[in-house]
Amino acid sequence: MKFACPGCGARYEIEGPERLAESAGQVQCYRCNQVFVVPDAPPPAPVADQPETPAPETPDAGETSVPVRRPTKKPRLRIHKEDRHSPRPLPHWPDCSHLLSGEPPAPVNTSPRHSPLATLLWTLGIMALMVALAGQALWHFRADPRARSIAGSVCAQIGCELPPLRQPKAFRLTERVFTRIPDAPDILVMRLRLANTAAFAQPYPGVELVLYDGLQAVVGKTRVVAADYLPAGTPDHLEPGELGEVELNVLDPGQAATGFEVDFF
């Protein structure tokens, strides 16, 4: 038979419920020492008629009779397995001091606590993400004059230099002419005229000239940047829609060259 203590909740198991009849269902808790009556305990057995016992002998004079009290026999309890090592629960008394003073209770701070290091790391991470997002937006709208102006102002504050806009594919070749130098018959002079079709000013591009034979095999190639072909004192950029001239000297491949290709980079 299993039951629980009403005081501390400890659970017990008794071997032989009929043994509760000897103590009228009363047991004592091993944990909190409370004496209680087990529910559904069997009723005590009826007392059978006992034979009359002879009257006790009268003690002689000078002798004192001490009554003997037999202890009530209580059944042996066995603690439930789950409660053998359970600590004894202590009563929890709420703080009611504010009721006596008449003041309202102090508010309880339920907000989570964060360490200063974690807060600093989160702040730095958010700032880095914002800077990266602003840089990505400026790069995407780098051809926009307003975005360009904002980026220039930022660079002026932090001491950096804004690189010029470049769009080599916006250059269009409008004219090309091959000539020879009389004093150098093995040199070909190629004069190119190009136009800046972009919506912004940009530096002169690099030029790559490739010569092919009849089988489309490369027989000559040259690759130069603006500093190699621009004469001294020439502006290094072209405004939108402006035309510019490029002059290149290449080694004459002879009759093997039947075609050429010009590319800007």
C-alpha cells in the first residue's frame, strides 16, 4: 500500500495494510516527524473478550506501585525509492514587509543582463555592417553625380582619394589609319580616333592592338597604357562625348598581317 505525507509530500510504501489496524491508521513521517492518519486504512480489529485477570496484589506498606505504559505499536514503513535522497522542502514565506509599512513593493527588474563586452562587440558589428552597406550603395551608384559627391566629401574627411570612374567599354573607335615612317620602313604608325560615350568624364583607356594573318593566327601584338601614348601636356581624361586621338607605333609584320583588332581596357 502506498501513501504520501501531507506535510512534506514524502511517499511511503507499507508491507501489509492490515498492520495499520494495530495503530488505528496512524504513522509518523521519517522526514518531517509529522504524525498523520493514512487514508483508506483498515479499521482496527475488534477486541475479543479476554478472561478476567486476578486483581493485582496489594503492595505492602512502604512499597510504591508504578504503572507500566506499553507503547503503541506502529507499523514499519518503507520509504519510496524516489524519496530516499530527496532533501526536505523548506517553507517559502513571501516578503510582506511592504504591507506593514504601507509602501508599495519595489519593482522587480526582469530585463536580461548583458555583459559590457558583448554589448561592445554587438555595437562594433552593427557599425561595421552599416559602413559596408553604405560602401556597397556608393559603389553601385558610383556613376551618379550625387553619390560621387557624397563619396568625395567622405574621402575628404578621412583623408583618402576617390579613384576616377572608368568604363573602358564606353569608348567607341570612330577612325583608324595606318601609315609608315619614311626613315623607319619596318615601323607601322596606327592613328586611332575614339569617343567617350559614357555619361561622365573618364581617363584615356589602355589600348591593345592585335594583328592576324589569313588563318587568324596572331602575328603581332602590342599593349600600352595612356601614359605610354599620350604626349606631354595632353589632358589625361575625356569629357562625355569628347573625341581623342591615339598614336601607336608597331613593328611591321610584313605581308603576313591581313587583319587587326583593337580593344580598350
